[in-house]
Amino acid sequence: MGPGASKASNLRPWYFKYDAGNNQSKMPQTFGGDGVPPLIDKPGTPKRRLGKRMVTRWGAININGGYSGKKVELTEAATHRRTGRVVGGGQAARGQFKHVAYVNVEDTTACGAALLNSKWLLTAGVCLSGYMKWVVYLGIADLTTSDDYSLVFQSNTRLEHPGLNTDSKLHNIGLIYVPSKVNYNDYIQPVQLPRYADVDSTFEGVDVMVSGWGAQATGGSGPGVLWYAYFQPVTICSPAWSYCGVGRYNEAICSGDFGSPMQRAEADGNFTVVGVASFIQGTTTCEGATSGFAMVAAYLDWLARHTGLGIRP
């Protein structure tokens, strides 16, 4: 995912960490670049937060007054620094996006994908057309991870949308078949498809996140770790059934990000995949470019027919 210009270098909210003696120490860290505090209601909540940032576990945290508490374990709450990479987003924690997959395409290129159910992954059609082998990695946020909670498998079966045009990126959506059923765990879970009501939605006032494995600069290679950024606003654009948007701090998708999901966090803690990274609009460089995404809600009948998933109204 390409870098963006930092527009909010002065936004550095203070994080207060408490030790066992309830002593307070300041931690000057950025938090999504906008000073928005976490939304977890109370210390000790093992759930990830919704919206702007996710936390896997902690004891207590204080931002500009708030909770007071004792010893805290901050795994992700206050780790963002201005890196020049995905400003306002950052490197994802393992388990933050449990549906996101890394896809090695015939050892020639890389793509992203999203797990829809135990047998199918959603990706971009350009990651499928003309290829015959895909090696899929699930349950990781770093390609060096290998343990009982991660999964790597090869697939030789894909289904791209019959209307795919690899030049215009029209109907740039497709599916990768899982030859053996995926077993879910703490780091592997499926993502939800949109509702029918989401067709043509621009998600006004709603942050959507893009998570991908792509290059950090035009012509660069992927970092080998999962990164994410917030995109808002998102507009409907050409070709038909597409979204276009720019990251909150001008982030953009780049080579290796195609097929990666654009997702919306739901109130129940799950994610809904609303877009599939498809193209970079009007330029050959990633930096500050407008990113294009296939609108998943436009393909719900096609996806339901081939995956067996039910669609919500």
C-alpha cells in the first residue's frame, strides 16, 4: 500500500500507561492521526475495538483523562509512529483482519484476498485471469509466521466474473476455490458479504479500511507484512460498479494490493467486505493516487450462486 503525505503531524495525542504501582507515564504516540480515542468501554475487554483502531488485549489506558488503572499491556493501542508508509493506518496486528489472505500467484506476482467461507476466497479477476496456480496464506500478518494457527495451501481452481475486462477493469472480481475445508480459529475467520441495501452506498460518514500486502512505493516490493489504511470518503466511479477513494492521508493501493479487501467494521465486531482493490486511476504511480475498487454489493447474486452464501436484505 502506497504512502501518503502526512497532513496531521501535529496531532499527537498522549497515551498514559500505568505500571503496577499505578504510576503514570506519558507515551507520545499517534492514534490514526486524528486523536480519536479507543472505543472499548472498560479495562480488561479482550475484544478488538471498532472503527478507528483495534486492540487485542489491555488492562487500562488513559487518553487526556479517562480511565485510571493499574498495569496495562498495550499490544497495539499505542504503536503508531510516523513511518512514511501507511500514515494514519499502519502495520496490522495478527488477528486484526482474520479474513485477509496473501496470495502468491504462480511465483510471478502477489495479490490479496478475503475469506468468504470455508471453501471460497474473494479476490480481483486480474489476479486469476491467465494463471493456473495460487498459493494462499491465511491466519498471518507477517509472511514469516508459521504455526498451528496459520494455514498455507495451493489452489488450482478459480472462477472469474464472466464479464471481466482486464484492460478497463470492468467486473474485476473473482473467486479462488479452497481444495480442503478451512478450519476457523482465533486468527482465521470469514468476512461478511454486504447487504442488498449496500448497492450504490458511498458509506458517507463511515470509515472503511483497506488492508493489503502491496508495495510501499511505486516499483517497490511488498513488505512481507500486512498494512492497512482508512479511506473516506469513497465515491462511485468508472468503470461501472466501482468505488474510488484516497486514504485519509493520501494512501493508495499499489502493486501487490490488487484483490485486497476494503472492509467496514460492524457493531457486532465483524467485518463486511465492501470493495476489492482493482485499479489505480489515471496514473502509473501509487503515491497519492486515487484507488479503485470493485463494488462487492453489485455482485451479490453472482457470489451467492457460486459460494452458497445467503445474502442479507
